[in-house]
Amino acid sequence: MAKSTILSVNDLTVTLDRGDRDVDLIRGVGFEVRAGEIVTLVGESGSGKSVTSRTIMGLMQLDRNISATGSIIFDGQQLVGHPEATAKLRGTELAMVFQEPLSSLDPVFPIEDQMREGLRRAHGRSSKQAEKAKMEELLREVGIRDTDRVLNSFPHQLSGGMCQRVMIASALSSAPRLLIADEPTTALDVTIQAQILDLIDRLREENDMSVLLVTHDMGVAADLADRVVVMYAGRVVEDSSPRDIFTAAQHPYTEGLLGCIPPMTGQRLEILPAIPGSVPDPAKLPGGCAFNPRCAFASDRCRTDDPPLLKLGGTHAACWHPRHAEDQTALLEGARA
Ligand SMILES: Nc1ncnc2c1ncn2[C@@H]1O[C@H](COP(=O)(O)OP(=O)(O)O)[C@@H](O)[C@H]1O
Ligand SMILES: [Mg+2]
């Protein structure tokens, strides 16, 4: 039986009112996350991954200058235009961990107080003893053994990796259906990164939770994921399985990101081949395909027409010149349809 869809994002556009003009930070983003799946959102810095995930959580829209259109259906419920419903889900069925664990923790309270707050938001009050037992259980679940020391510590007394484990434990305290992890390991060193990613993957399985993992690292994205959603300049440019990403990436941008995967030498000393240039400012997008100024395959059409996301075999890609030519017929048929 097909797994049920837990999150369905369609044609999501997030607009910033700058006073003088409106700027779209993300433009018609769409993807799905099914129950128990891990979907990765991947792209360079500035491509719109955090805006997308913070909009799903209802956090972007807390800014009066920011509005969202399109739809975000979570477990059958429309979240766009429903801030109260979203606020109820936040910290209960929908949980998020951020890139900088230290900045998400309050420096002046010990971990115990902060975790208790999360527990109470999810489950209401119970006895201090029962709450402590639950916190210890959650910390053990994320691989922390000296639970007493950690609960009594202030955030600055813990390492970055330990803080991120605490954040993940807190996020799990409400048994969320969907965990959004926005670059949860970017601030950590390499060995700890792998441990945290393994942890998220194990927790997903044990808790039958879905995960939307945001990363700029294609290696991480394609390694863990059931689906990989590639973003560029506020759009989805490819939506694919990890296998297709590695063997038949369609979009030249996806190919470029694959070139950025560190070689598995155990060292990170090599200078990685990067895509020349950088992600454009949402207020200054080039005409046509936003990637065209950086693309080795760009034609006149790419400079005038923005390609829609089209089906290419099992993959969707927004490119007039997909890299696997055998599928071009499908593209042309899609364009005609
Ligand atoms: N609150 C905001 N106000 C104005 N611009 C923003 C805001 N948040 C993000 N942006 C802009 O939106 C674009 C996408 O940002 P972001 O989603 O953070 O990228 P990513 O997470 O992929 O690195 C960037 O150009 C960023 O400067
Ligand atoms: Mg980000």
C-alpha cells in the first residue's frame, strides 16, 4: 500500500513587502513528504530552503511584511492563511531543530527548565518527578547517558553536538509527526555531524516520524533521503530519488551540487570544485531560468523562458536542456501537454 502523504506543499510563494516593491523569496515551491519518509531540501546558501521550512512552521508569516500564498497541507489540514491552526501544531505535531543549537537555547536557564517547558507545551503539566523521568528517557533516546549532568547544565557548559542532541530530544518530546531539521549539523564538526544524522534517521524509524532535512550538502542529502528536492533561487529545480540523483541528475545545477560532494578520503583538505558564481538576490533575478548565467548549457530560450518543472521518467526537473537526452522526448511531450 502506498504510504499516506503527511505534508503536501503546492505552489507556495512567499512574498516580502519591502515598501517600495514586493519581492518573492520563494516562487511556486511544491513537494510531498509521506509518512515515515525522509525528504531532503538541498541547495546552496540563499536558495530558499530556510524560508520554505520556516513558512511550513508558520514562523515566516509572523513578520507582518511577509505573506504566503499557495498551499501547505499537513495531515489533511490547510496551513496557509491559518496561523492559529499552525501555532497549535508547532511544538506538538510539527517540530523543528535549527542550525545553531546554542542560539535556540536560552543561556540563562539550565537544560532541565527548558526541556520542561517543551514537555508542558506538548502534554500539559504533570508531577515534577514524572517530568524528570520523561526528560531522562528523551535524553537517553538521543544517546545521552549522563542525563543528570546535562539536565543541570547551562547551554554554554555543553558542546555543540551535545546541545544539538538536547534540541532534538526537546523536539521529540511531543512525538511530532514531522520533524523539520534545518541544517542541524552545519555548525558541528564532521564526526559529530555523522552521529547526529544517524540519530535523526534512527529516531525517524523508531518513532514512525517523517523528516524534512534541510542541507546544503548533496552528499548528506542523497545519502539519507527517500526523496531529494533540489532548490535554486526560490524554486524547486529537481525532485528525484537519491539513485536518480547520483546516476542521472537532470538539472545542470544538481550536477554542479554533486561535484561539490567532498571525496571520501577521510580528509576535507581538498579544494572542492564549485559552481562558479552564486545564488542571485531574490530582488534581482535574471530573466528566463534563474540559473542561466551560471549554466554551461544555457541557450537563448533559457535566457527568456523560465522552464516549468516537468516529468522526466521518475524525476521532475525544471530545465530546457536536461542532462539525460534519452528522456528529452518526455520533456517535449510534457511541454506540449
Ligand atoms: N526574513 C527575511 N527577510 C528578507 N529576506 C529574507 C528573509 N529570510 C530570507 N530572506 C532572503 O531569502 C533568500 C532565501 O533565503 P534562505 O531561505 O534563508 O536560504 P537558504 O536557507 O537556502 O540558505 C535569501 O536571498 C535571503 O536573503
Ligand atoms: Mg538556511
